[in-house]
Amino acid sequence: MNRTTLLAGISVAILGGVLFSLHLRHFEARVTGGETISVCVVTAPVEEGQAITQANLGFRDVPRFHVEDRHVRAGQLAQVLGVPAQRNLNPGYWLNWNDVGSESSRKVELSASVAEGQRAFTVELESYSFGKMVA
């Protein structure tokens, strides 16, 4: 067997192994839901109208795929503490923004809903653009 052919075969095998490993990591990340984000979870029952306290809440790491904008993230905990609950909250459930009183809805920043590494921008549309297409 030729030495050059042997080295080429070994290098192709190593490259294939590396590419397979990268593909496997990407696939596992997609299946598990991606990186984890810490969200607030109700740990003790909270009655409707009762103020939400640190003792009533805990944190759970959830894959990014399962986190929605309505979930209260760990970094937003200060905006929720002391605010009355809109409904009865049972232990084990994620705390949503619609579960807390109206005071917290004024404190929510839109920039917090944009994922890290992403950019939000305004798209201006003309209301009469479709009318130009119809003759």
C-alpha cells in the first residue's frame, strides 16, 4: 500500500470522526431544548390577592425551547416580589406574568423579552402598499 494513500485515509477518518462528533453535539442540543434558563417556580401556595414573597418562589433550570415570554425569569424576580397574585398559585407551576398583579405589568421592560445575542428592530410598513398592486 502506498504511504500517501494510507496517510490520506487516516486523515479522512479523523476528519469524519470530528465532524460526526460535532453533528452529535448539535443534535443533542436540539433534542434537549438547548441551553438552560432559570425561571421562577411557585414553591408554596399563594392565594389570590396575597403578595408574592421570596418564600413562595424558587428557581428551576428549563431548556430554552420550553421557555416563553410569559414566564418570569430569575433575573426579573425583583419586579415580582411584593406584587399581589391575580389568581391562586399552586406549588410546582412556573410563575407567569399574567399570574401577578397589574403593578408588575408596568415594570416589564420590552428589552428583557429579546433573547441574548439577538437584536430587535422596528419594521415600518405602508398601509397602502397593497392598494398599489391592484389596478
